[in-house]
Amino acid sequence: MNTSMQFALAWRNLWRNRRRSLVTIASLAFGFAALALFAGYTSAVYRGLGNAAIHGELIGHLSINRNGWQTQGRLHPDRYLLSAEDIAKVRAIVARRLPGALLVPRMGASGLLSNGRSSTIFIAAGVAPQDLDALRGPFRHAPGALSDAAPGGVTAAQGLADVLGLKVGDSASVLASTIHGQANAADVDITGTFNTGNSASNDKVMLMPLAMVQNLLDAPGRADMLTVLLPGAPARAGHSAAERMQDLYATAAPDERASAALRDQLQGDFKQAGLDLEVRTWQQMSAFFRQVKGMYDMIFALMFAVVLSIVVLSIANAMGMAVVERTREIGTLRAIGVRRGGVTALFVSEALLLVLVGIAAGLAVTAAARWGVNAADIRYVPPGNTSSVPVHIGFDLARTARVAALLALLSVLAAFLPARRAARHSITESLGHV
């Protein structure tokens, strides 16, 4: 029996019991669609969280600081800051290794923010205004930008401003310790407010011009961290919330393997140049991204195991019943010269066609559901967030293809075992089956 005849016969046999085949196809289609939709949803979540971490949290793609800065930088800040000479050397190495990448010097500060009557703690990120615009990417037109025209202007997180009753245009004072341990204060103007989107940071974060932070900490020309922003990040500046959200899902950030490769290359370059620096990827910097990704990966694995079990059992049941019902047919095929392998291949072909039809139907269900959900603009407030986000479903081709391949493999195996067992019966035994 040639291959074309085998699949033609398998296709006809597939519809001999139309109701059972349709039920099996439906279970396969909806199970596959559920996995594909969840894979697409998690893929969109990872993409959105990645770009939100890189641009919203201002992490960038890579972060560079002195070795030991994470553990000893707070105790001995003057020893772990990067000088202007260090920054120039790093800039040259990054430009050579990563053409087109942006290197952003940064300086962090913390202390007390006062409205003249009461005070509260703040955590500030010091960045030059033009570098901040580039780092924010799709968020550049959202509230919270700094301006060179207002060297004494700062932008405060909405929760921080609310705690002290500060509004745009108000003046305040900041108090912090210099890198030598002395107290220093400065007057600031509130030029804007923004929402961090995270309840844990919305009452603490403030953005300040880099020069202001350097003066406040008595560290002119120095930085505690250098942030690398790779070229090819989302560049379209959406003015509306919907446009900014589209930008978040438009470009995938480098995955862990690509980020690690870039980190190792830069680490090697710094070592050769005699610079004792540490490079961290955005995945290492964003604990929230790692935790969410780990949770969703675990949920997907659990869903996959449950759906796979149901679908494979459904196909195994359908093919097992088909083998039992057609035992005499198997005997007839064997009597006219079809080998045992040919009989087994016939039933395996039926299972394969069943899976292919089910996956095709599942893809159609996935496309329809994905379009409906994305068009409906369903929104929710995730845990720890202060603003709602839309439910967006992407399409994860790699995981969807792996799911389809594994479903096909296990379904074929589920048909192979009973078919092989029936083909081993003697011809007379098969023909006499009732």
C-alpha cells in the first residue's frame, strides 16, 4: 500500500464514525487553543514587562558598576563611584562593542523630602534630562520628564507628592548625606508628577537631574551606575495610553541568552582594559520580571500537563475503539496480503490526520479568540499595581509549535500501541472476531 493510498484510506476511515471523530477533534482543538492562547498571553506579558522594566523602571538593557558596589556601595560610596575618566573609558569600549548603543551615567540618592511642615523619605534617580528621554522610550511623552530649562526641577511619583500635598509648581527641600557622610540640602521645584504603576514605589520615587544629584552628594562628574540602552528598542512615541501600550508589545527585549552573551562580552572587554567592573542584565536587575515569569511558566507547565493528558486519553480512547470495532477488517487486510506494519501504519495515519485536523481547528479558534479579546480592550489591575493594564494576547510561535509537535507525537503513539497489538493477532482469530 503506497503512501497516498494509505492516507486516502485513512481519511475515509476517519469519518466512518463521524460523531466520535468530531468530538475527538473538538476536544483536541479547544485543548490546543487553550494552550496557544495562554502561551500568547504570557508571551505578551513577558514582552510588556520586559519593556516596562527597561523603559518604565529605567533599568536599560545592561547596567555597569564597580565590583562590590551592590554590597559595599552604601557603606563606602566614595570608593565605589565611577570617575569621569572611568566613564570615558567605558563609553569608548561600549561604542566599540555595541555600535549605536547609548551609555547613560546615573547617580542614585535617598534622604528626606520636606514641604516645610512635614517630611518623608525619598529615593531618587539622577539622570540627565536628554538621557532620560531616550531611556523612557515609549514613555517619553508620559508625565515625569525632566527639562534642561529647569535645572532645579524634579518630578515626583504621585504617591510621594500626595503624602506631602505637593502639586506641580510647588517648592520643596531635600536633605541627603554626601558621599563623605555630611548632611547637605537643596531646594527643588516640583515640575511634574507621574505614576510608577507600582504601589511599593509610588510613594517614594523621584527623578532628579544628574547634575543636581552630583551636587547634593558632593560628587561632581561622578556616577554610581552606567546604563546601556541598545539600539532597536521601541522608538515610536505614542502620546496616548493606548499607543504607549502598543509600543510595549511592539518589540521584544533581548532574551536571557542574548543578554547574557552581551554581558559576558562587555565583562571581557573591561577586564582586558584593567577595569574592575560588573555588568548585569536587565533580567538580573528586575526581580519583579523574574518572579512573574517563573510563576507564569509554572502555570503553563501545569496547564500543559492537564490538557495533554485529556487530549491524549481522548485520542487513545477513539483509536482504541476504532481498532476493536475493525478487528475483522484488520483480518481481511491481512488476508489479502497487507503486512502487520501496513495495518499499524494505517491506524497511525488516521491518528495523525485526526491531530492535524484538530490543530487546524484549534488555530482557527485561537485566531478568533485572540482577535476578540484584543479588540474588547479588557482591563484589570495586577497585584501590586496602581493602574489598570489591558489583557493582550500575542502569538508565541515557538511554544505553539512545540505544543503541536508533542500533541502529534503522543497521539500517534497512543494509536500505535493498540493498532500494533491488533495487527499481531492471527488472521483466523481476527476474522472470527465478533
